[in-house]
Amino acid sequence: MADTARIDLVWSTYIRDKDEGFEALYTTYYETLLSYCLGKLRHLDLAENAVADIFIKVLNFDNIEKIENPDGWIFTLAKNYCLTYWNKENRRSQILSEVLAPAETFESHQVDQEIDLQKMEELIRKNLNEQDLTIWQLHIDGFANNEIAEKTNLSIKTVANKKTMIRTSIRELIEKNLGYRKE
């Protein structure tokens, strides 16, 4: 990272005039943020998207002059972005494994078959109504029940119940349409 005096100058220029200071801010932080995000996310496209989102947050932040340590703040944004991404990915993986986990009663030769995820997503889109599909997508994206309830104007209990019914419905769709059968 650049020396402290240069960082202070870059931030003070940005605070004074966002249009004038953004290019210097971008130049100062882009490669370091990209390296950081690449190390955490392990994929160049994801890291580039993360850096773009971080700079958008910086541009949209109204009270930047009140931040005591802007250098630390921008890296906290990067850290939080990466943590949020991994939390959502881990949640997505957990949900998919719950849905795709075959019951003990499935025939073993069918359990070993690989499910075509694209085919499964298409099947889900065709068979869930619009509200259930919205709830399912928010669930897959890692949103909690209370967040889904806010976005869909449903109660938290209704969201929880619908998620259970959607999971059951998806399991049945997979069993019926993708070659899984109960013995």
C-alpha cells in the first residue's frame, strides 16, 4: 500500500470532490483490493466483481468525511464482502445438499447418478408458483426467514412453512423426473 501521506491526500481529495478524487482513489486501491479479494474468493471474476461492488459502496456512502480511518474502512468493506459471499455460498451448498441428499431408501445405483443442476433448476422453475420460486431463490441466496418475510410481505412462520413445503416438493420432483425412485 502507498505511504500514509499519499493515502491521506487521496482520501481528502475524494472527500472534497468525489468526481476529481475517485480516479486517484481507484488507482490507489484497485490492485491491492483485487489481490485481497482474489486471495479470499479464489476466482478472478468474483474478485473483480467484489472490487467493483466495494467501489460502488464507497461512491454511495454519504458521510465519508465522518470515517476516522478510511483506509481501514475500505478493507473492512472488502473483508465483509468476501465473508458475505462465502456465507451465502456455504448456505447455498448446505441447502442444495439437503435437497439433493438421497433418502436411505433410494436404490444405491441411482444414488450414484450425477444430477444435472441445470435440468433441476429448469424443473424447479416450471413447477413452483411465482411466490414459492421467489422464496426458494431468496433461501438459496442465503437470506434468513425474517429477511425473506420482509421481501415477500409474509409472516416469518409462513416463510418457514413454505420453505419446508418447497423442499418436499423439490425432492418429489427430483424423485419423479430425474431418475430417483424409492424402493
